[in-house]
Amino acid sequence: MLRVLHIITRLELGGAQRNTLFTAGNLDRSQFSVGLAWGPGDELDSEAMEIEDLERFEISALIRPIAPRMDLRALRELRRAISSFSPDIVHTHSSKAGILGRRAAHLEKIPVVIHSIHGWGFTPLQSPVKRRLLVAAERWVAPWTDHFIAVSQANIDQGRALGLLGDDTSLIRSGIDLSPFRQLPDPVPVRRRLDIPDGVPVVTQIGNLKSQKAPLDFVRVAAIVASTNPEVHFVMAGDGPLRAQVEDLAGELEIADRLHLPGWWHDVPGLLAATDVAVLTSRHEGLPRAVVEALAAGVPVVATAVDGTPEVVRDGINGFLSPPGEVELLGAGVSTLLEDDDRRKMMGRAAAVGLEAFDINLMVRRQEELYRCLICRKS
């Protein structure tokens, strides 16, 4: 039986975190013994505690910001966790855990080390100095990585252009459970809960209220759309440090009465059942789960053309794409769909075509196949 230890920085609400937990919980226990190491203190910790047949390691010093003293402590804690679990495979996720986890696995002489790229840790929003530092760190640990998994071809192309990736890379899509989105529930309870009148259009963005998702851009898009569509309501499902700024801007732009901020929302199929157009204003992504879920629900998407998003949103077919920050263009795309019922329905019908690669069970089976293949090569 193969022993696999997954390492991730934090268990915040996000696609990478949910996929890691699903993998840890659904690897075939007749073939794999599974461990999970992470920095505690976030929303999905409770889900990690509920997974059966999982050995858990809370790495108290593992935090997201760069902090040399804490990072050295985290490295020591990770080495102890690896030594205790004695894995055949260490599989790391996210930037900080990817760097420290691969270093720890190398020091502990683990036979196979895999890193999943759910979007690179260096982003356009960072200072040039920080970006260069993170690229250098990725280049430092790359030789200790037997195989990479990427969720988008765009991330593979970017990694190869920077000399971080070679041929030892697989494209395995970030999976979702497609079935709840193919038979959506009655939208009325969600409208009642959000106090949205029946029959009015709803435009929704799902994601944290952090700079990556550019939630202030969504507020600006909403104001543009509202200026020509006076009945439309807007929902931002998620939370984060920019919430107060979102509320202030909504007040300034006079759309606060039609912008709903319910916080984290767990019934995503129900929310999408009540949604006419889904939006994502992100400045960078790996491959956004929110977009795949919207398309699976038959909801056309208006999004920024960043990283892996154009691999699922086909401009003019199942939605519209715009460069990041182009709120006028994003607003025009939303307005077009709201004002043209036939086009919105046509794009909705095209939305779910070709999403079979995103089935979450396929994601797990492909990882299992990769684990067996890499161990056989080492043997």
C-alpha cells in the first residue's frame, strides 16, 4: 500500500483547498494510506477533521506571508510530520507549502515528490522584488520535484517560459462534482433569502473579497449595468478584507440597495439557479472553480481573460471575455446578455459543453494513476 502525504498552506475557502480535501478523502483506501499537513486556523479545518482514515498534521508555523523565522519553524514541523508519516509520496499544493514542503521532502529523502500548481504564487499584483523572489524560490525547489500537476495549460506555458517546468508535467483539471449543477433546485428560496423580487434579473460573482478577485471592479461593473437595467440585482457571495471598501463604493455609486453581500455561500447550485449572468473580475487565476460551476449550471459567464479562464469561457459562445480591469467592456458584456434573452439562452445551452474533464472523481483517479506510475519508475 502506498503512503501519500498531502501538504497545503492553509484551508481557506477556495478551489485548491476543496480539491485537496476531496482528493485526501477519496483516494482509494485499499491502495493508499493518506495524510494531510496544513497550517490551522481557517474555514475548512472542520472538513479536514471529518475525513475518515486520514492522518492529520497541523503545522502551527505554516502561514501564507513570507516570514523567515516562522518559515524555518514550519520547515522543522514539516520534517517531523514527514518523518512520522513515512510517505512514499509527498504531494504539495500552493506556493508556501510547495516550497517548504518540497524542501522538507528532499531533506527527508522521500522517493517521489509532486507539486500541484493551482495558479502560480507570483502574480501581476505583487511588487517586482517580491515576484522575482518567488520565481527564484520556485526555481530553487524545482529540481527536487519529480512531477508537476497544473490545472490549466496557461500555467504550464508560463512555467515553461520561466524555466520552471519541463516535460515532467501533467494537466489535470481542478474538479467539481458536476451532478448538482446539471439539475438545479428551485431558485425561489434563494431569492427569498436574499430579498430579491421574483422576475428581476440577477448577476452574481462568487469568490473572496480580496485583491486577486478585484471585487471593486465588480461593483463598478454593477453600476454600469444598473444605469441601463434599472431592475437588475447583484450578488457578491464571499467575504474578505475588502468588504468595507466594497460597501463604501456601492454607496458612492448608488447601488447599495441592489447589491447583496451575504458572505460565504455554501449552496452554490441554489445561488446559480437564481442567476442570469455570472461574472468574475479576477486579476489572476489558476483555473477558477466559480467559472466552471457557473458553466456547468448553464449560466453564461462574463470574465476577465486571465490565466486558465479562456480555456473554459469561449468568447462569444458561452460567455464574454475582457482584459482585466476593463470594467466598461465587462459591463457591456453583462448588459448584452441581460437585454438579449435569445442570446443568453443560446450561450446557456452551450455553457456545459466540454466540461467532462472537470469531473472531480476523474481528477482523483488520474492522480491515483500518476502516483502508481511514478512509484513504478522509481522502483
